[in-house]
Amino acid sequence: MRTFLKIFAGVVIVAVVLFVVAAVLFSRFFDPNAFKGQIAAAVKESTGRELVIPGQIELSYFPWLGFEVGEVRLGNPPGFGDGPFLELAGAGARVKLLPLLSRRLEVSKIVLEGARVNLAVDRAGNDNWTFTAPHGAPGEAAKESEESGGDRRDAGAGAGAGEMGLAALSVGGVEVSSGAVTYQDARSGLEASVTDVTLTVGAIASGDPVDLAFAGKFEANEPSLAGSVDLDAVLQVDPNLRTAAARKLDLTVQVRGANLPPKGVRLSLNGDAMADLTADRLTIEPMRFSVAGVELDGTVQVAGLTAEPVLEGSLQVTPFNLKKVVANLGIEPAPTADPDALTSLALSFGLKATESQATLSNLIVTLDDTRMTGTAGVVNFAAPTVSFDIQVDAIDIDRYLTADTAQAAEPEQEAAPVNVAGAVGGVAVLNADGKLTIGKLKVANLNATKVSATLKARQGLITLAPLKASLYDGSFDGSLTLDGRQERVRIATTNSLSGVQIGPLLKDAAEFDRITGVADVSADLATSGATSDELMAALNGDLRFAVSDGLLRGINVDRAICQARGAARQLQGKEVETCDPEQDTQFNIFQATATVNNGVARNDDLLIEQQRYEPDKVLRITGAGSVDLPKQAVDYRVEAARMERTQEGSLSTRGTPIPVRVTGSFENIKVMPDLSGLVKEEAKSKLQDKLGEKLKDEEGDSDSDRLKKELLRGLFGQ
């Protein structure tokens, strides 16, 4: 036995020596470069493209069967110019011989130097990367082979290859240096490239983890972008090709562009990705995505990966300072009324999305001191329809308004009209259905609770209805319709306030503290225009209000009348009565209706009943006039009648009613007795007393006499 082993070993040694000698002699007398023409012809035959190999081809035989080649160029198909489709500065690979005897394939590191691929699409939509055999369509030969049953030798080779499988494959690694890919689309004018490509793949063997590193620079013209990409991961592929994973995934993209901040934007993705090829599903868990300093954590799963992808996930955005993020993007953040506003923002949500729609569930947003919850969704990305149902616990909108420093510096400068049409144009394509509820709201210095609004928007026609809120011990109900489908925006609104404390409301809303009381107000208004001034000038509709148990501060009509009468009586040497020392007017009733025509509100039924300083004395004020909203001016003529309560409880007029003029701007209202009216009233009273019984109809009066008496009685209000 020992002798047999010695003989066998000797035979093996001799065989190896003979193989080495044969390989040396073969490499000495065989020149692979002599076959360049045949190689090029074979490529031309199968692809229809020119193959040029200016570089030298070198072969090795033992213990590796390998090759190294210098410069190689593969041409484009006809119609794409003379430039190469693929070019290499050099390439090389080697296969170990002895493992082949055991049906194992061991490849050393595959090296590609200066690999450049030039992709292109012509104006007709044809590309240069689809390889078509010159004598048939792609795949035609394969189809014919299937129909004929195939060649038995091919089938045997296929079976053998299949038995070898991936488990018997071992590659020492892949190394690509100085690579590049360019892309040109003649239809859109798009030009893009990835250059300075380096790719390093570690040893690949029997489904073991493989290290991967990629780096490159990219550039595109539409949109104008440039940047860099760095990728590191550990890849693992199941030998039976059922699963593939990328562990310790670390992707970083730095991008700059014309519409991006000067410093560009940095994006990164970290996590573990697993693809279940059998289930056609991709899972990334855990996942961390970061852009411009905003970090998002969670898990993502994509089902139907190669068919109809459906993305589902649970994501959280860690708290961040929005102002700092905006500053990092190279944008100066606008100052807010509250410097601490927009300094803490966080959110979490469940996500489900397809190619055409997306839904956010379990949405939780924390903005500074405000918490928002709800759901939201978008259907049909091509013509999106937005839906939402959001609940807000409490929010102060005024905190987030831009600080108006220019107006503070120049308080007398008139504000420019707001371009309402331009603002509405931004939502002209909006389709939305949603509901918003707010526990506590502060906006324009007004405070409200239990706020709810329902939105419906269709291509520029926006409706908010119903609108409800509790405020200032009362309630608000209303609706708003905004039609931005034309150049002139149309707005219509119907609103009502019930049981509202008007004093605190006006003080908060307009710093106007001239009136208090419990108010019931209704408005039915409509307007159209492109600017705020035009909207005010075109305002039309009806207004109604009634305020009870209130006070007019700084306005005391009774006192003004009393002082005027006192001055007149003093000139006549008569006794002067004591006037109300108060500057304010207490009233039981303050009500009116008005018709608004082109921004001017006209009222003809003003009624105020003032309780005078004596319990049995009442001042009743009636009148008519106008309020010019565009000019913010008042022009009223009211008539004040002093009345006295009788023992039976009824009211009787005391003396001659006194006319009073109320004029001026909203900022400076003036109340003055109408002395000319007073003289007329006094003259009319004396004339009426003088005529007395003569105004009554008598028997024997002619038709002319009766007409004259009727006209006089009309003059005196009889």
C-alpha cells in the first residue's frame, strides 16, 4: 500500500510538472493578441457593435487561469455617433484551476480601471444600452432554442452549471477605480453623470457577508444639481437567492443646486435593509434618515417590491429647532412675535403609501407648547385631493406672526393693500376635505374655545362651513365661501354672535374700549376684488346688532344736551339744571340694522335707551346715518328725546327732542348737539303752539284748506 501511495504521489508530481511545463511553453509560443480580430468579429456578429482592443492581452495559467487586458472600447449602435458606449483603461480576473476539478469556482479579485459607460436616448426614444443581434431581435435565438428543445450539450452544460450553484462560487473581491457613467436624453435635454467612481466589494463566498463601499460625484443640468455620494454596507445574499440583506447601511448624499441653499443639503440614511425575494418585500429596520439636521427614525416596509409597491411604516421625527434648521439651509428665518416660537417641533405618524396615494395615521405633532393629533391623506398625486381630521389642544397663532418692525418704526405710514388674488392663486388647484377642532385658540388677540371648522375645496372654490366657537361668554356660528377661480376673488360670509360680551371682544380685537354690553350680532356680506382695498370698497350686504345693559365710554349724549340747554337757559337768565357728571353713557338698549352698499353701511333705525342719572329719567336716542368702512369715518345725525317714567310705568316725552351730530374717524369720534336743528325744533314747537286748534279740520273747509292743514300737521309730525 505504501508503495502504491508513493507511485501515485510521483505520478501527480510528474503531472503537475508536465502541466507547468506545458503552460510555460504554451504561453511562450501562443500569443492571445493574435486573436483580437477574431474576438472583435465575434462581438460584431453577436451585437452589431465595433470592439476595439488597443491594449495588450496577457494570460496566466497556473495556479490561476487568468487574463489582463489594457484599453478596450465597445462602440455605439448606429445613430448614436462614433463615440464609445463602453471603454476601459484596463481589466483583469483570474480563476483557480484545481478547485474546478471539485466543481468549485474560485475567482480572484476582479479589477476594472477607468471604466466609463456612456448612456444615451435619441429623439425617437431609442436607447443605446439595448443589445440587438444583427440577424434577429433580442432573445430570438433563445426562443428558437426553447421551441426546438435545445441542444443536448447545452442542456447538459446548463444542468452542470446549475448543480455548481452559488454555494460553490468564491470571488476574492471586485475593485472599480476611476469609473464614470454619463447619460444624455435628446428628448428632454437632460444631461447627467456620475464620475470619480470607486467601488470596492470584499470577498464573496458561499453566502457569507460581503463588505461594500461606493463613492462618486454626480451632476445634472435639469434640474441643476451637483454633489457626492458615499455608501458603505455589509451585504449578505442567501445561496438559494431567497433573501438579500444590507446590514450597517450608511448612505450619505451631499447635494448643491440653483434652488438649494448655498451650502447645499446633506442627506443620510442608516439602518439594516432586508429583501425577501420570495415574498417580494423589502424591510428597513431600524432606519434613521437625516436631512438638513432633521432626524427621522422608525421602520419601513415595502410590499410588492417589483409589482405594485405599497409602503408602510412607523416614523418619528426627533425634536428640532425649526429656526436653526432654516438658518442652516442658508435662509434667514423671519422674526416671530415670540422669539421662542418655532424652537421645538417633533412629530410621529404611521405611513401607508402607494404610487398614487398616501395616508398618515396616528399623527402626533408637538409644536412648542401645542399638541396636535389626527389623520391626513392624499389621493391621486397627479391631481391631489387632501383629507384631514386634526385636533389641537391649544394654540396661540399670534406667537408665530412675523414681527412688523417697519410699521413700528413708521406708525403714520399707510399700509399697502394686500394682494388677495395673488395669495388665493396659490391654493387655486387645491382639492381638500377636512375638519379642524381646537380646544383653545388665540388669533388677532381674540380668545376662543371649542373652535371647529369644516373645509371643502375644489379647484379654487373654498368653503368653510360650519364655523363654530365659544368666545367671551357667548357663541359664534358662521360660514365662509371664497371663489378664487377668476381674476377678482369673490368672498361671501354669514356670521352670527350670540350673548357675547362685546367690550372685552372689541378691546382684544381692535383695542377699542368705548362700548360694553351683551351683544347679538349677525352679518350677511359679500364682496369681490383683487386687493384688500377693492374688497372693502365692493362690500355689500346686511348687518344687524343689538347690545343690552351696556356702556358707551367717553360719549354721554344726555350730558352734551344738558350742557347745551344750560348754556341757552343761562343766556335767558333762567335756572340751569344739574347735568350728569359722568362722561359715559349707560344704556339698556343699543340696536340697529344696516345695509352695506359698496363699503358704506347705511342705518336708519338706530335706537339707544339711556338710563339717566335719575331713576325715573330716560334718554331715548334714535337716528340715521352712515359708516364709511374704506375711509373709516362716521356721519350720523341722531335725535335725543328726554323721557320721564310716569307712576303707571309708561314713558312720556319731556321737552323738545334734541338733534345731535356724531362725526369723525374711528379714532376720533365727536359728539356735538345740532344747534341748527335745535333752533328748528324750537321754532317748530312755538309755531305749533301758536296755531293750536287751527290745524284741526272743520266743517266748511275747502279741499285746499284741508290740504294745507294736512301738510302742516305732517311738518309737525302729527
